[in-house]
Amino acid sequence: MHDAAPILDVAGISKRFGGLQASNNITMQVPAGKITSLIGPNGAGKTTLFALITGFHTPDAGEVRFKGEVITGLAPQEIAERGMIRTFQIVQPFAGQSVRENIAVGAHLKIRSRAAALEKAEDVARKVGLGDRLDMDAAALTVAGRKRLEVARALATDPDLILFDEVLAGLNPSEIRDVIPVIRAIRDQGVTILLIEHVMQAVMSLSEHTWVLNQGELIAEGSPEEVTRDPHVIEAYLGKGMAERMAKQAAATAGGAHE
Amino acid sequence: MRQLALLGLVFAALFTVPFVVESESWRTTLIMTLYAALLGQAWNILGGYGGQFSFGHAAFFGTGAYTVAVLQVQFGINPWLGLVAGGALAVGVAAFIGFTTFRYGLRGSYFALVTLAFAEVLRILSNTVPFTGAGVGILIPLDPGAASLQFTSKAGFYWLLWAITLAAFLTAWWIGHSRFGARLMAVRDNEDAARALGVDPFRVKMRAIMLSGLFSGLAGVFYAQFFLYLDPGIAYGPAVSVESLLVPIVGGMGTLFGPLLGAVALHAVSEVTREVIGDLPGISLVIYGTILVIMVLFAPRGLSGLVSRLTARMRRTAEGDRHA
């Protein structure tokens, strides 16, 4: 996993909010050109980690390198300009503006001309399946539509790395099935993707590598199959002693099969 | 492009008005309406497109007005130069207020209060320092002629105002059709989302307040030359600030034609009330306040919002008739 130079290199990031250690000495290397993911129970500090990486919070300690350059302490907009874009778990459309105008704001990061940015917005909208809703008010979109809009705005900036914060949350299974190929297609264009995701179906089918966060600390990493078997991970999600019981159960059924 | 064509058409029509209207009192009414549209558009650039509700646009207006007056009276500098200096100084005041407020991320009512405080500070200052004439005010000597920016006919003033207003409206059009404008509106609608997409809210707001201050300052220069008298209450008092924000709120914030519609509507109303009630002191503020409440309650998107809603409904009924 750590062969090629990572596009994002997080080294010993920590952040404390009052009495809460939201991130504790987190180190991870995100490989370029792949889809990787970050999972963990509610309140594990996943979104905080995204905010620390993208400049919305300043870490108390540690360093973030993006494409080899130290970006710790830079403002979100400066990090976005360097090619790393995040989306929001709670979708943040520019309400009152059309879908086309919303996406164009992203396109303007690299395109000065208004006409060219609007054209690019249409292009991107079609890619994510919003082509038929270009003139709709963004506030009138369904939840699934808004998630697509978050994806589209990020994509329109022509980023090198996108951090998706639960783009699949709140979608029904058929909508999830529709969005998964969209995310894959983004990766196939050469954009690196880091997902925060609760939908395990998506984590398993999309990502090649997963980090597991619990109470602000990384407790496991590896392929999704590996980490879901990891006893620490099972305990983090299901409670103490659960891994042991599951192992016993598995042994019992295996023993029964022998007889 | 259709919007730009319409804008051209409207301003071409406005240009010809002095040829048609000969009565000086009617010309004054038209001047005051256009002047309200200018004040409103200046506010609209920051408040409507940028969502930063200033309650102290008098700070820019008064600076423009006092600059041209003081330069003439105290230093004998030609008011055409004063026009440039007034605009520039208003931009400077805007940059200072913008820097001190946006730097610390003041938004909403906090921003409104701080802008109001700045205007009040300037009002008190101009009331005490001697070179503004302090509380007595400052009188620009009558010197009719285009060279001294005082015209013998109201038509001359009208065309000067027309040119400044056209520039303000063209700026507003540009905001609606440029990267800067897209970023400004993005910051207005969701600052965090804008930042995540690479927009620097501070820079965007600074540009907006400086443009807004420029046109408010030029309106002040025009006012000083037109009435030839200023005192602290006129220049920096809350009346200008209120008119600046009332016009676009009534007409439609963040729209190109909103300030024009608002100015026409407000002046029509105040003319009518003057006919009916007479010159009761303070009555116009009562009327304005009532209008503001009604607009905010029933037409939060202003007259232009009302117009687009009506046209949409008419289109729907027309289609319904066709289907029936």
C-alpha cells in the first residue's frame, strides 16, 4: 500500500475540543489514483479529520502534506486551489441558485470566463446524472439530487483529490446503486477519492483500502475484508466481548460440521 | 444578453427624458428618482448580491459629498477633480470598514450594527472638526457652468446623474455575469460551501464593499453639487442609509432592475402622499416603514420577484387555457 508516493500524507494529526480528544495522533497515507475509505462508528471523528485535512479546523499537532507540499494551517480556499476538495455530510447547496449556477461556482476555480464555466457545469451535471435538472432551484432538489450536486460541484473544480463525506447517506438502495458507478467513473478519470462512508456495501465494493477510526484514533487499516474481520473493529462497532463471542460461535459451528 | 439589451433600452429611454420633460420641477422629481436608484444599486451590490446588510452606507455617501465640498471651499480645487477624489475616498472608507469587519468575519446583524456605528462616528467627527464647517454645515458657492460641475439647467445635472447611474447598473449587470459575481453570490448563500470550492470570502467581500462604496460616494458628490449645501445630518445621518437599503428591498435585492423599480415605486408613493397629506414632517419615514413591513411580509423578493411570479402565473394560465 505504501509503495508509490502518497498524494495525501497525514502525519500525527491531533485535535482537542475542550475535554474531547477528537483526533489523536492520526497518521495515514492516501495513495494516488485509488478509491480509499475511512469508516468508524458515529462520533469517531471522521468528519473532524476531514475538516483538519481541508483547513476548516487547524490541528493542534501534526502535519498534512498534499502532493508533497505542507498544507497545515492553510485556509480551506487555498487548499481547494491546490486541488483538494471536500464535500459536506450535511449538504450545502447555494439555495436560490439553479443547479447550473451551483456547479459553475466550482468550475470557476480554474475557469475565468462565465460562459465556459456554465458550459463546464452542464458537462459535469450530465456526468453525475443531473443533466435534466440544470435550471431547477438547488433547494428544490431531493436528498439524492443534492448529494449528486455536492459531487458535481466538487468534480467541476477539476481536483486531484476529492474527500467525499457520506455522499451515500440518506439514499435508498437503488439510488446507491446509481451513484456507485458515478464515483468509479470519477476515479477512472484519474481523480483520487477518499470516502467517509457508513454504507458498508459501498465501502466493500468501491474502496481498495480502508482506515477505521474510533474515538479519535485509528484502530485498524487494510483491505475492507481484512478490517471487517479485525476484532478491534468488531468491538468498536458492536461492543466489548463481541469479537470473542463471534469467534466462539464460528468455532462451534465449525466444530459441529466436523462431527 | 437579453438583460443587457433591456438595460440599454431602459437607459436610452432615460437619456431622452430631459428632451421630453421641460418642467424644472418634474425634472427634479425625475432626478431624485434616478438618484434613489443609484443609491439603491450601490447598496444592492454589497447587500443584494453579497448578502452583507449594511446599515451605514451614509459613511460612503457622506465621504463623497464632503470631499467634493471641502476641496472646493477650503482648497479651491475644481469639483470635477473633487468627483474623482470623492469616489476614491469613499472607496478608501469602504476598504477600511470592510477590512475591519470582514477580517473578523462579522456577519448579519453584527455587520449592520458596525456599519451603522462607523457612519455615526463620521457624523460626529464632521460635526466637530472645523474644516467641514462643523454643525453649521458647508455651503458650496454658486458658480453655474459645466466647468464647475454646476449646470445652468436641470438637464445637465440629470445627464451627469444618468451617466453615474448607468455605470452602477452596468457594474451590477457584470456581477450577474462574471466569475466575481458568481463567487459573491456563493458567499452570500453559503460561505463554508464557497470556501470548500476555493472561494476566498474576504477578498470577494472586500471587492464588493469597495464597488458599493464607490457608487455611494459618487451619489454623495452628485448630491453636494446639486443642493450646494451639506451638514453632518444630511451627509452622514441615517436617512441616506435607510433610503439606500429600502430601495432595493422594495424593488428586489440581488436583481439588476430591482433598485430602479424600487426607486420609482417609492417616489411615486411619496409624491402621492405629499399631494394627499401635505408636507407633514416625518410622514415619509412613516410611509417608508409601512412599505418595508408590507414588502418583507408579503413580497420578500421585492417587486421584481412579484413581477416574475405574476408572469409565471400568466404563462401557466395561458397554457392551461390552451389545454382546456
